[in-house]
Amino acid sequence: MPITKSAKKAVRGSLRKKALNDQRKRAMKEIIKKIDKLSKTNKAEALKLLSSAFAAIDKAAGKGVIKKNNAARKKSRLSRITK
């Protein structure tokens, strides 16, 4: 447990950041799974969701939740399965 006042404050801040990072990562994973499932049945519907998936992936990469190359790989794989 943190002892000093500044350490306690740092823990609170890191918990807030973790909550936001988890939220971004969960949103990204949910839309990726949705597109993956739709691409097997309805490619046109999956194509419509592609731009929102790219936005979620880019937001996660921009905030440092995932790395830049990881984001590029995810976007590449999504565009490949929707074709």
C-alpha cells in the first residue's frame, strides 16, 4: 500500500487511466469480434462496420493502449476478411 500522499494520488490516477484503457480495449475487441462474425454471413454489413472498427483501433493506438504496428495489423486483417 502507498504511504505518502503523492503515492496515494498516483494510485488513484493510475486506476482512472486503467479504467479508460480497459474501456477502449474492450470497445475495440467487441467491434472486431462483431465484424469477424458478420464477415462469415453478411459481407456487406461487415463492410459498413469497418470504418467504426478502424476508428476504435486508431483511438486505442493513439492513446497507447496498443502499439502502432499492432493497430496496423488488426486493420489489415479486418479489411482482408471483409473482402
